[in-house]
Amino acid sequence: MATRTKYRTKQKEMVLEYLMAVEGRHVTAAEVCEYFTGSGISIGQATVYRQLDNLVKEGLINKYIIDGNSPACFEYVGREEHCHHDVCFHCKCEKCGKLIHLHCEDLKGLGEHLYSHHQFTLDTSRTVFYGICEDCAQIGE
Amino acid sequence: MATRTKYRTKQKEMVLEYLMAVEGRHVTAAEVCEYFTGSGISIGQATVYRQLDNLVKEGLINKYIIDGNSPACFEYVGREEHCHHDVCFHCKCEKCGKLIHLHCEDLKGLGEHLYSHHQFTLDTSRTVFYGICEDCAQIGE
DNA sequence: TTGCGTGCAAAGGTTTTGCATGGCA
DNA sequence: TGCCATGCAAAACCTTTGCACGCAA
């Protein structure tokens, strides 16, 4: 949750700025690298991976793993204060990749249930519900 | 859902039988391979992967991807009739990495809620709840 | 000045694939 | 007999790591 990085570097800021610039889209580590090389900016891919990892730990971005073999996706989700009053959940469509943000009071019961019945403290900012969205359910199947 | 394989081979049966024998446990592809080599039975790892893939398509086993880097887990879930009564959820501890395997009737309401209120068809085999487990909550914080 | 962050290249680990061989129907 | 499945090894792939150098504080 707290800031892990001790130094504030240009690379870290650039990675975060890019993620913020494409807010709402999910991008892979490779796409982040391509963006920088395409812009003539040089950032090592190891640094991109390391900073993405840091940003996930700090809660500024989320990491989504759709499929073990395809690359992980990242997305800017902002500071937690945004979702303070109502809890924020994410649904990810496995077909079209769409990300759905849910602000649902009823879902708060989920965290409470997991805590009271299973002694598990749910981290809603990291948890993603995978499934099929409305649109894809109509088309396919 | 339908059977994909045209021929019935010894290898396929053995993979399925092993998964059935360890029902309730999560095993990786590597563990399946190790079991066979440990038993003096020779099965190519490519075949193990191919058959696990077939069994997932046929709905006899489930594949769980907890984390992009660690290997995928497989579990026998039986024919579809079983799945209706026995939904499987997963909790992943962010601190110790422990994977908790939940079979909870109350959680079935979650899928129903997402479907009826948000038109989202939850895929319980892909969805993982992230958070802090009981043990780590006591120690750390 | 201290030591963390970076960058490059190489390693790491899981899964897939090419191709010749073997086995089911 | 016709094909599909197998097995081996190598490739493919994403991600992490080792190490020397650079840079923030």
C-alpha cells in the first residue's frame, strides 16, 4: 500500500503518466515499452516491469491476468480515495477484454462474508471478477 | 464441451485417472509428469499438456490461473452435473501466497447477483479473491 | 557520498510446436 | 490402412535476475 520506491525517478513518472494517459484501457508491458521506443524515449524493459510492479504494489494501477500464456494487462485505477465511500469492484470480460467498474452496495457483503466465515480479508482493489459480459453473452453461446 | 479427442488412448485415461485420484487437490502439469515418472510410467510432458487441455475443453477438469508466472493448476471437477452443486472459489493471500480453496454455498449468491443485477456471467474458475489470510492477518499488519 | 534505480543481456520457467514414429479404429 | 496421438527436443513466450554504471537525495 505504502510507497515502496525510495527515489523518484524519471522512468517511474513516465510509466505512470503513460498509464494515466490511457486510463480506461488495459495495456501490456510490451505495449508500454513499444510506446516509449516509438516515441524515441529509451527505457529498459526490465525497468518497465519493475515500475509496473511497484505501481501495482502502491495501488495506483491494477494488474490483470486473463490467461496464463498471454501477457498480463495493466490499468491505471487511481488512488483508493476515489472508491472510499463505496467499494469498487472490477469485472473483466474474458471474451472482449472489457473492464467493468462496479459500485454496488450489495457486493460489500462479499467482503464481510469472507471475513466472518472464512477469516479472509478481501482486497477489493486487487480482486477482479472474470467472466462474460452482457454483450458477449448475447453474441456468442 | 463435447469430446474433442477421436481416439481413446492409454495416456489420456491415465491423466484423467490421476486427476480423479487426487480429487479436491490442485495439481500442476509438472506434478502430473512427476507422478508418472515417479511411478515408472513414461508419458511425454507435451502429451500431458495436450491431454490436460483436452480434459479442460471436455469439462472434466478445471484450470486455475492464480498468477501469471506460477504454473497453472488443474483439478478434477467431474461431469457438469457436479458443478451445479459444488462451486469452487479461490482465495490468494497477498502476503504468504497461500491458495485457499473454498467450497461455500453462500458464495453461490455472488454469481447469481452479478448475473441478475449486472448481467455478468461469473467464471468462478478464473476468478481469484486476493486478500490477507487468517495466519498473515494475525502475524503481520 | 550512499545506495537505490537503471539498462543490458542472459537466465528462468512454463507451455507450445515440428516432425518422425507409434497406435487406435 | 488412414489418421490421430505420442514423444522428444527445441522453440516460443513472458518475466525475472545479475551486475556494472548512473543518478536521486
